[in-house]
Amino acid sequence: MVNATGAVRDYAEKLGIKKGQLVQEVGWDDDCDTAISEAVENFLDDDLLDEDTDEVVDVVLLWWRDDDGDLVDGLVDASRPMGEDARIWLLTPGTGQSGAVDPGVIDESAQLAGLTGTSAIRLGSWQGNCLVQRGH
């Protein structure tokens, strides 16, 4: 069993989040893993920014399920508040779970939205895909 401090550091570290960064959360719902959001908030000692923020953000946590609509549109919308070297962590249900998104759909949608995948990690029952703006 990982203690709370270890989990906080672990999720924030896995997501590459650094102290002082602005992190926006989009698409959160009751099925999301609150431990991930809370761990990032605890690490930053600050609340995550909501979908309506006017801030330029460093990281977007985008929760997405297969039936949430057009992933390309979701990625384009999520990338609007991003700073130059920012990234999106696309968080989708893990393989075999309800709402899981096919990796091919993620890759194609990212390309169409002007993004490139850099890494993929497992976060509990969720899959995280790191997407950056092409050329960064």
C-alpha cells in the first residue's frame, strides 16, 4: 500500500508535473479517478483550473471516454489555453473497460488536431497519453 505522500509524488511525477505549473482539468465526471486529480492538486498545493479558465496553462488533464464525442474536436478545444511548451494528458479508461478508446483512434485524432504523442502510461484503471503540439 502506497501512503498518501508517495501516491501524490508518484502521479505528479508520472505526469511530469512540476511545482508552479498551471494545470487545467477538462471532462471530469463521476467515473474519473479522483486520486489522480487530488494527487496533482496536493503536489501543486493548488486547485486544478476548470474548463472555463482564461489562464495560459502548462498541462491539460483531459478525461475522455469513447462516447464523449469527436476526439479531434475535444483535443482542439483542450489545446486552446496551452502555452508554447504545454502538453495534454489524454486520460481514457484502460483497455477492456467501458469507454476505452482505441489507440489507433487516439493517434489519428492527435495528428488531425496538430498534436504528437510522446508517451503512454497506466494510471490506476486509466490510460494516460501525453500529447504535445507538433514541432515542440
